[in-house]
Amino acid sequence: MLSTGFKLWFGLCVLMVAAAIFAGYTTGGTETGPISLGWKGGVGNHVVYTLLMIGAASMAVMGIVTQAFRDSDLEAASELLGIEEVPEAQSEVGSSWWPVFAALGVSILAVGLVVNSAVFVIGIIIVLLIGFEWTMTNWSEKATADPKLNSELRERLMRPIEIPIIGALGIGIVVLAISRILLSSSVTGAVWVATVVGVVIFGTAFFVSKRPSISRGVIQSILFLGIAGILIAGVISAVVGERDFHHKGSHHADKSHVDEKE
């Protein structure tokens, strides 16, 4: 019998395969190229098609692993691992922000598929990062029956990866989103946007620094909501497009050039 987790991952796999085939046919793919993985023709945009197919393969692997462990069923896990004693039941875990950011990444991906390839690539990156972080969080929460030990295991394993790589990618995506917001605003509006964003960031940092006893969950919630708001505004601005730029002196230069010809 198929487990619930397998149905979820298999559904995501089918969805990403369908998206890859759709992207292939809408970006110049031949009649049989997208459905034959490029064996019998072109697949259109190679980057988009390859990323979606890699994502589909990842979903398939997750589905197979989930089916093998029967959604972390204790008896199935003990049978698979070849142990006689059933492992201890895991303690309940709290709520998580990863589903919210995963939905945001999928939304950005869908918008980018229609509007802009750069936005689509950003959505792919966000979905992959969130999927990796979400997977490692779920693993650490069920590693042992001790929540503190689980937290230490995740910190020890993920911090050397999260800080340099995800930090750099996160900064780059946020900067790109803010640049889209500024480019789509008017000249005066861009100044106000930059001022408000700067004041909000400085005020939030000042608020947190004055309250050392504030919980880590509250800080994470503030950061998550702020990043989500910036990303949503950046996607909307990318859809609206950049404002018209008028260079000073270009009109006079063109006029003088015409006078010389006359």
C-alpha cells in the first residue's frame, strides 16, 4: 500500500515533469524532444528544462525513501534496519516556517515561468534551498528522542553550510528583489522606498539589540516575514517592469546633430 508521503512526493514529481514538458514546448522544443528528454529532438530552453527534470528526479528519490520507511513508521523502520527492538517514539515538534517559504518559492517559480526567466531561476533556487533546509530540519527533529540533542546535531551539521552558502545566496536574492523595486518606482518613489527600508531594518536591529532576552523563534519570525515581504514586492515589481529612463542632454544632442546636417 502506498504511503501518504509517497503520494505527496510522487505528485510533486509528476507536476515538475509536466512543467518541464510545458516549458519545453513553449520555449522552442520540437514535437518529441521534451517528452523524450532530448533524445528525439530539442527541449527548448535547456536551463529551465534541466532544472525542472532534476527537481522531478529529486522528488522521485524522496518518494522512494518515504515509501521504504513507511512515513517513519516505527515497526517498518525497525524491520528495514534489521533491529529487533522498536525505536523510541519521537517527541512532538513545533510549527515550522518552511512550508510558507516553500509555497512562496513555488509562487515565484510559476510567475517567472510566465513573466521572466530570471524570476523563474530565482524561484527554482528558493525551492531547492527550502527543500534542503526543510529536509534537514525534519531529519534532525526525529534523529533522537532528546530535542536538545536533535538541535545540537542540526547546528553542528548545517551551520558550516548555511552561513557561507545560503547566506550569500540569500543576500544576492534580497538585493536583486530590492533593485527591482527601486527600478520600477519613480525617481521620488525610489528615494522613499530606500529610506523606509533602511529605517525599518535599522529600527528592527535596534529593537532586537535592546532586548537580549528575546526568544530565537521571535527573531526568526521577524526575519522570515521581512524576507517574504521583500521577495513578494520584488516579484510584483518585476512583473510591472522598469520605469522609463530619460538621460539629460540627449534631446539637445540629437537636436544639434540634426541642425548640423541641415
